[in-house]
Amino acid sequence: MLFSAPGFWDNGEVNYSTACDIVLTNQRVMGYYYKSFPREHLFLDSLNLDKLTRVEFRQKSYEPLFRELLLSDGEHKVYLRTTRRHAEKLYELLHARANIEDESAAGEGTSTEEAEHPRQETRYERQEVRTSFESSSLGITLLFVGGLILEIIGVLFIQKLGISIGLPLCIAGLVAVITALAVRRQRTRR
């Protein structure tokens, strides 16, 4: 094991990311977790490093805590989200591994097998992802939670101070919650 860090693994097969350990070995990068309580559950997904065609470090301007790595082998795309420190380290290790392989292949020369089936180059990129805060996951969550809080405060004000003060807060909260749900639904359709 060369590297291990907590993070989120999103392979696009389900509508959510899986919280797991991101593990880098000399042959593959894996998402892994095991829990035994309340029932036994195992998650394991991996990509072979030899088949990687693209490694992209994605920095989102609206999400200051996490960074994202996009790994692709041509058939599958996996998004790894973890802290900036861990994402930088994983990106550097993957890039260094590729440089070492390229140097060793250049030193050995090309064999007849490599000449017939050349290994595809892995592209390493850095990208700044700019999206409006309103349509980001964090923005939608804040709008939803803020709407719920306004509704609760509105109900409390209706009970204590009267309907003329509490009802506008309840309506504003309801509008915020409906808007958050509509934006979320629109994002998942894209």
C-alpha cells in the first residue's frame, strides 16, 4: 500500500457517493470499506493503474474543503473527493508513478509486444471548475436547511406572536425548500 486516505468514491453507477478509504497500491487505486454492525457490509471498487487514460485534478471554486480527482480508464470514470492535502498527494503519487514507468520503458527500449500493442499514454491535467454557488451541492443544502429553519421559526412565531408575523416566515421557508428541491432535480437530470 502506497497511500490511504478517507474520502468519497463516486463511480456513476448509483446516485450517491460512497464514503470509504481510498487506497493506492502499486497496481490499482481502490475504494474500500467494511462494517460489521448492524449487519455486515463490504464495499470494494477499483481501477487498474496500467489502464488509466486520464487523471484530472479538479478544484471547485465553490467547495473550499474538498478537491476532486477524476480517474478514467476509457470505459469507466471514477470521481474521488477528499481533502485538498490528500488529493494533492494522490495526484502527485499517480503522476510520479507514470514518470517512473516512462523512464524505465525508455531505458529498456521497446519490445516486440509493445511495438504491436503500444500502451496508451495517461493524460494528467489540472482543472478549475467554476459553477455558481446557487447550483452547487453546498448551496442547495444551505437553501434547503435554511428553508426548514424558517418554517420552524414561523410556526413558533404563529404560536407566540400571532399569524401575521409567523405566516410570512412559513411561506418564505416553504418557497426556499421547494426551490432547493427543484434545483436539485434539475441538476440530476443533466
